[in-house]
Amino acid sequence: MVDSEGPKKSLEIVGEEAAGEPEYEARGVQNPRIVDLIGLDHELGEVMLSILEGRPWESADPDAVKNQLQQLEDKLNSYFDYVLDGHLGQQYPDYAGLPVGIRLDCADEPGEPQAPFLEAAGRFAASRGIRFVVRAVGDPFARSAAWETNR
């Protein structure tokens, strides 16, 4: 895991604009400094932390595939740090002590190049008592906007 740079936030304020409006960081795999979505899955009784990946997995450029997996590794390590170092329970005391799941919401199904990494991530998560799920949802950002609107 990467070294933690302190507590992560579900929506981190990174600066103030001249009008006094807060500036927010973008969500997604490319930004390991924030947790994209946090919510309670009432059906499973667990806290669900979602990672949003809107890019397709397939690319003709091997460097792009490698970069995408590196970004995902950085993001997952940040999530593991956030949960295992106790920051989740500190920021959300109502969630302290509940089971935790991490869900990777992707634009499409991961392919063969991603399988070994995702399997290893799932084994690591399970060894720490964290459920890890990958699902293809089309546009994860559109789905997250609908979820936030209906909360």
C-alpha cells in the first residue's frame, strides 16, 4: 500500500475561488486523493466506497493500459489506507464498525490485461475483511449523479 498523506475526504475542498465558492476535485480513478462516493448499502448492511472509472479498458496503446492500471492501484491503495487507518470511522462515526465494501464501477467489463491485478486486489481486500466488487455500469459518472440526486 502507498503511504497515507492524511485523512481522505469524500469531497475534498482544495481551494477557494474569488467569489468564495469552494473548488472541488474531480472524482474518478485518475484522482487518488479523494473517495469518489461513500454510502450505506442497506440491503447488505455495509458501507460501500465506490471508485468511478469512465474510460474503456481496451486500448491499442500498451502504455495507456499500464497507466490506467497504475492509477487504479494508487486509488485502491488510498481507499485501503482510508478504511484500514480508521479515517472512514473518524469522518463518518455512524459507519464505524460496519463491514466495508469497495466497488469499482466501470464503463465496460475489464479484460484479460486487467484480470490479474483485479484478482490480486480482491484477495488483498478479502484478507483485510473488505469486500471488493467490480461491475460494468456504462457511464459511472451519470449513475453517480443520479444516486446523489435521489439520496
